[in-house]
Amino acid sequence: MLLDDTPDDPGLVRLDLPPGSSVLDATEALESLLADDASIEYAVLVVGDQVAGVSSRSRLVRLGSAVLRSLGDGAGATLPGESLRYRIIRFACATCGSATRRVHLDPRMTPTCPQGHGPMETRR
């Protein structure tokens, strides 16, 4: 229900979710990611090590996202704002700039560059 028909593009931002994340967890994390960075339109959702697919800002708006709606988009059951459950952590490769986002950080599992440049660095 969160996924678009948009093909996976290696240049899209990745949102890594822990194994076993529910659709609700993925929705809340995606809303946090998109609220945090207005320039992101599409994101690749990865649950554990499995790519689930691509979702988008427009998909969440069509689903009635309370976080991404703007004034005049109608009333919702929840107030817009930052998620209280998730904080997005940004990572990027110092060599090529490939980026990924995570909702958790296990120090033993720092993301690595998909181009083979080694561990990614945290960014603000």
C-alpha cells in the first residue's frame, strides 16, 4: 500500500528499517524522512536486507498523511508535525556521496557504500 510503481533508481535515497518493521512503522519512518527533508520526493524502502520497493511523497499524500498535508488539505485525526517515535539518521559516502537514511543505529551494522567505498559517515 505504500509502494509506487516507480522503478528502483540507484540514485534514490534509501530508508533502512529494522527487520520485522510493520507497514505502520514504515509509514511513520517515511513521514519523518520526508518531513525532515523537503527535497526528497522518492525513497527506496529497505526492511532488514530486503528492498521492499519505492515510495513517494505524493503516495503518502494520496493516502492521507497527516504529517505531509498542508493547510487546506482537509482535517485529519492527528496533528501534523515531527514523529515522536523516529529520528532519521543520515549517512553518506565521503567518496561518491551515495546517501542512505536509517531510523536506528546498531554500531555493529554501520551502512556501507553501495559502490564499494567502505563504511558511510553520519551527516547532519
